[in-house]
Amino acid sequence: MTARLVRQAVGLEDLGPHALKGVAEPMPVFRVLRPLEAHADAPVAAGVPFLVGRDEELGLLRRRWAQAKERLGQVVLLSGTAGLGKSALTEVLRAQVRAEGWPRIAVRCSAYHHTSALYPVITHVERVLDMQREDTPATKLAKLEQGLRPARLPLDEVVPLFASLLSVPLDGRWWPGCWPRPNASRCWWPGKTCTGPIPRRWQCSAWCWSRRPRCRCCTC
């Protein structure tokens, strides 16, 4: 049961059935390998949820998404107690966005990192750039440069910024810089360069700032 619940969140290795103390029959045992990327393109296990009595909430999400497509950026915060249907609402919107062919991004916040507001961004960038714990600083810097180069942004400005975000030491080729000049016509998100809207789903975003009731945050 536990393996089925966490399979979409972490990578598992099946170790086969094992005899456990106090259990009559052998039980399947799994080893947790690594957390998996919260991929926005991942299919919903049970298909698109069927919502009842959520026309107003779903209509609000769709109106905000329509505004985002008109280059009017939007943020929607869904908050409430567990089981209220926050995930179902975002899954319905995600299915619509996927059907329209737009790129999508999803990240997860964590109760264990509620003091770091940028934790979900940091972990997402590390996974997109395939940064491993055993990588040397030079290897991480090389992966960062390789990941930023397709965006065609000024590397002398953005590499120091992302290196600081990811705690990657800079070598002699780079100097800590200032924030790059604003450019309303271009944006960059790890793995995606765009000139249009990208919906981003922040799961359990309340953990980004404090221990508050769980919520979902959709950023378009």
C-alpha cells in the first residue's frame, strides 16, 4: 500500500518478498532510491477528476488562465483542509492546459524545508540540470552553463545568479553579478525558454513560508 501511494513521488527498487518479524506471510520490500521530478506532463493515475459543485472555483481558474494567455500574469492560491478537492481542481485545469498544447511545470514544497521559500525552485533546477550529490563543484558549474546556454541569455549575468541560488562555487571565469536587466519579451525557466504563458503548480506551497494549512498555488 505504501509503495503504491509514494510511487509517483520517489523512485523505488523492488527487493522482492521478505519475511518480516511479526508478519505471517512474506511481504514485498522496496528501497527508496531518489525523489522524482514533479513533472507536469505526468498522467493522472485515475484520469481527469469528475467535480461536483465546483463550477465557480473551476471557472475562476479558467478565467485566470485565459488572462495569462493574454500576457496578464496571474497567481491563484487554493487553500483548505485536506480532502477538500484542491488537487482535483488543479488536475482538471492541468488537463485543459495539456490539451491546448502549452508547456507546464509542477514543483512540490516540503514541510521539512518550510524555512526556505526557494527550496522547491532549487530542487527543480537541480533535477532539470541532472545535478547529483556526488558531483564536484566543477561538474555542477559545467551542468549549469550547459543548461543555461540554450536560453540565449547573457551567461555573464545569469550564471552567477543561478550559481548563488544553487550554492555552486564560481571559478575564475565568472564574477558575482547583479540582477540582469528586465526583459518583458523573454523569460526562462529550467528546461524551458518561452515567449508565452507557462502554468506552474506549487504543491503544498504553505510550507514555503510557515506551518499553515496545506494549499495549492497555480502561477500562470
